[in-house]
Amino acid sequence: MATKVCLLLCIAMLLSLVVQGQHKSSPAPIAQPGNPLAPTPQPIKFPMYGATPGSLQPQECSGACSGRCSATAYKKPCLFFCQKCCAKCLCVPPGTYGNKQFCPCYNNWKTKRGGPKCP
């Protein structure tokens, strides 16, 4: 019985310390032009560069395709068709597989049999 009471007292003390710590903390500084303590806004980064139609330059296709084909066992044909598709569409989907919805041209180019042309 004494252990339960001691345990409950310890939990109550911890909770009171947490609540007191929350009241003592100061709010984050408000971003104002003259306030040096305010966090500066970070520039927007575009992680989808190269994955949207026309966003690559032809000379950038090699690097984008080497990333796209990095996980395949069939590197040579993957690189060949990826570079062919990139030259036409000027985009390569992100990742090593799938994500073709980001590059409709890459996704919609089909072989004579109707299969996907681009890896």
C-alpha cells in the first residue's frame, strides 16, 4: 500500500513540474521586420525538379536516369530507354520505380504492343 501511495505522489510531483515548466516558458518570438530574434523564412525548395514535364534540360537527362535506374539489375536497357524518354519528355519521375503520374509524357509513351516504353 505504501508503494502505491509513494508512486502516486511521485507522478503528481512530476505532473506539477511539467505544468509549471509550461507556464514559465516564453512564447516564440513574433516575426517582425526589425526583430533579430525572429526566425528567418527559409527559401522554398523544389524537390520535384526534373519530375515535371519540361523541367529538365537535355544535358541533365543522364544524371536523372542514372538515379532512376540505380536499383535495377538491367541497367543498360533501363538507361537506354530512360534517356530516350527523357530526351522526348524532358522529365524523369522521382525514385527508382513508379511515380509516373508526375511525368504524364513519360507515362503515356507506349510500345507497339501497348506496354510502357519508359522505365
